[in-house]
Amino acid sequence: MIVVDKQSCDQCATCVAVCPVDAILLDERLTIDSGKCIGCGRCARVCPFGALSEVCGQPAGAGKE
Amino acid sequence: MAARQFDIAVIGGGPCGIVAATYAAGGGRKVCLIDRKPSPGHPVRCGEAIGLKGFASTVELKPEWIQSKISYMKLVSPSGITVTVPNSYEGYVVDRERMEKDLTTDAVARGAEFIADTSIVSVSSRNGDGYECRSRDSVIHAQCVILAEGVESRLARNLGWSTSLSLRDIHSCAFARIAHDGVEPGTCVFYLGVKRAPGGYVWVFHRGGNTANVGLGVLGESCQKGMPRTLLEDFIREKFPGARVSDLHCGGVPMGRWIRPLVRGGVMLAGDAAHMMNCVSGAGIAYALYSGKIAGTVAAQSFVNGKCRPEMLGSYQDQWASFYGKQQDRSHAIKEVMVGFPDVFLDDVARSATKNCARKMSILSIFVKAFYKRPLLLLKVVRLLR
Ligand SMILES: Cc1cc2nc3c(=O)[nH]c(=O)nc-3n(C[C@H](O)[C@H](O)[C@H](O)COP(=O)(O)OP(=O)(O)OC[C@H]3O[C@@H](n4cnc5c(N)ncnc54)[C@H](O)[C@@H]3O)c2cc1C
Ligand code: SF4
Ligand code: SF4
């Protein structure tokens, strides 16, 4: 499960560029579709500002923030 | 929701999309240029360096965009050996926000409609009758779509392209503007080495007065959470202590091969969205301007009796492939080898360059000397360049 720290996110879309399953949408803000996410962790690794974190054991939907 | 009708919809109002819209509208079509941002060019996620050649045959460089003329290139090796060479081609650091604002004004003057503050969430085919582009609260129908959405290249995935970048093919970047008396006028400085920027480099580009754009890129494979920002802050603290820092932003640079095919049906991919990039220097503005120009021109020419003929869009890829496309293929091959360069090798290159007086030597002969000690690496390069 991936969560976004809205304060740190600069809306640069680097995470969107590497997501293999198109689970990240940058619209007015960044949202992650936890139904699509396969938990590969690529987005969290490349986010230049470290705004994404992998969180274990969250209930479904908690990553939509 | 009533759909608005256009001949050509350009999605993404960066340098690529703006120029595409200008040429498409100049070709007599009804064109819209859509961007998520409220106004063009802001925030800037770029070092803003471009050679005069990069403007050639696309847009005219306006003197008021120029922030600094680049006279020197400086390379600092991992152990600190410095090689300075006079810049062999005419290059500038430009005010990209101003440039994009002016270019957008030109696009509108040519007849394109600029739709700001609108994020397109999906693009779909209307079964033979063009395409539907949807945002949260609007719908646009167009016969032909130019996707110039930058590195995220997400809408392209709606239409069958696979544009997700592998971690070997992306630089994760952080960047800022600084004001400090240590900034060297008229100079672009590159710092190499695994400690400063694994798989990438740090750059400092003079931007007029005592200011500079400072940034760094880390290869996706070597990146860890938040690394680019931390390394950038460390670098500025070390080299420019007490500097005034503003406009801290981040971004991604595609460093792979350009996407093939560039056209599917009535949709064209251009600029960063098509992963068009000089993979050694990380320069993409010139490629974005050029691909935008040919995409916009070819799109306008593909209309016969008011209908887009998709089979006529193919010449876009041919034109791209025979010019910058070829150049990118070479730069990509070189990048693939450079990723494996150990720091000691880069130090060797720098050492032989200083010993042999870089002014009189070409960059190529410097590399040949350094490769002399590592024939296996040379073989690898030759194989890739063939
Ligand atoms: C840190 C950094 C430094 C760089 N330094 C240099 C340099 O010094 N020299 C150089 O030549 N190149 C440099 N580059 C590369 C250069 O910035 C890009 O190649 C160039 O901006 C590509 O232009 P583009 O128009 O294709 O895409 P972009 O400039 O990224 O524009 C894409 C636009 O599309 C919009 N958009 C995206 N999706 C949607 C959507 N769904 N709906 C509506 N709008 C959308 C975005 O808001 C954006 O405005 C740098 C890149 C980075 C990240
Ligand atoms: S990579 Fe990081 S800063 Fe950029 S949009 Fe994604 S979460 Fe935000
Ligand atoms: S963890 Fe992987 S699949 Fe999930 S959002 Fe990030 S990149 Fe996409």
C-alpha cells in the first residue's frame, strides 16, 4: 500500500512515469488506486522528494489520500 | 455534458505542445491547446540550458529570454579534477517561463484556443469518428490528438502505448535557483561521481548576475526515497554555503529510447511524452520544440475535406527518425555504457584531459586516451555504437 504525503508532493509526475500498472493519477492532486497497485515500490523509490511511502497492513482504500 | 469540437486537440502546454498547436493552427485547422496548469511555464522544472542550434528551424530565440550566454563548460571529476573547455557551440540559459508565455501568445495569435487549468483524465477512440478527451467537468471531441503531456505520458497508455519507464531509463531530479557570489559567470559546471549523484550528475548553470540553476539527477535504479532532494541540499551547503535558495522543485527525465511507433490511428506522441531526449546531456527542450513543430505541421496536412486521414500522419515518425531520432539513438547507446563507468575511470579521463591541455583536444581524443587503459570498455562502446 502506497500513501502520499501531500505536503511534500511537488506534483512532478515522476512516480506516474514509472508505475507499471497505471495506478497513479495526477489530476488536481495525486491519487493512488489501491485496487490497481501491485505494491512494486518503484514510485516510492524514484520520488525525488520522498513524498511516497509504503505502508503495511492498511485497510483497502487507505492509500487513496 | 455537451462536447466542444475541434479538428486537432493538443494535450500538454509545455514547449512541445505549444509549438505543435502553433503549427497546427497555422495550417488552417481548428485547434485547442490544453494544460493542467493555470498559466503557461510555471513552475519551471528545468535547468533552462539550450544551444542556439536547438532553436534552429522551430522558433526564433528572443533576446529578452536570454539570462546568460554560456562561454565555458566545466567538468569536475569524482575526486575533484577540473576540466574547463570553451563552449564550442553557441548556448544560452533562458527564462523558460517567459519563453513559454510568449510562445503561447504566438499560438493564440495563430488561432489556437488555449484552455488552461484543465487536466485531461482520459482519451478514448470514438470508433472511427475521432477521439474524446475528458476532464472532470468538460468533454472535447477532436479528429486528431497530439499527446505532449510530458514525462508522465499516462494518456498514451489509454490508447495502447506502453510508456511506463524502467528504473534504468529515468533520472529522478531535484533542482533549485540559488543566489551566491561563488557562481561562475557564463559557465555550465557538471559534477560527476557516485557520491554526488549515483548514475547521474550535478549541474550548475549560470543564470545572470550571481544566480544559477542548480540541480541533479539520480538514475532510477540507484535512487532511494527522497535521495535527490537530500543530495541537492548537501551539495548547495557544501559548494555555496549561505546561498539564498528559491524555487525548489523536482522532476523526472526520460533517458531511454524514443517510443515506437509515434503514431497510432489519429493520435501522435511528441516531446517528453514520447521519451525524446538527449540521453547523455538530459537536454529535451530542442527535441520537444522540433517534434512539436513536425507533429503540428503533419497533423494539419492530414486533413482532406475536413476529415483527418490517419494514414497521412506516418511522415511525422519518418521525419523525426531521420533527424533527432538518430541522434538520440546514439546518445542512448553512449549512456548505456556510461552508466557502467566507475569513478576511477572518470578521474582518468579528467586527468588525461588536464595533462594534454583540453583546449587543443577534442572530447573524443580525451576519451580515447582514457579508454586506452581499459580496452574492454572500449570494445563495449564500439559494439554499441555500431
Ligand atoms: C530538473 C530538470 C532539468 C532539466 N534541464 C534541462 C535543460 O537544462 N535543458 C534542456 O534542454 N532540457 C532540460 N530538461 C528537460 C526538459 O525540461 C524537457 O525535455 C521539456 O520540458 C519537454 O517538453 P514537453 O513539452 O515535451 O513536456 P513538458 O514541458 O513536461 O510539458 C508537459 C505539459 O503537459 C501538461 N500535462 C500533462 N498531463 C496533462 C493532462 N493530462 N492534462 C492537461 N495537461 C497535462 C503539464 O502540465 C505540462 O505543462 C530538464 C528536465 C528536468 C526535470
Ligand atoms: S514523484 Fe513524488 S513529488 Fe512527484 S508527483 Fe509523485 S509523489 Fe509527488
Ligand atoms: S507501488 Fe508500483 S504499482 Fe503501486 S503505485 Fe507505486 S509504482 Fe504503481
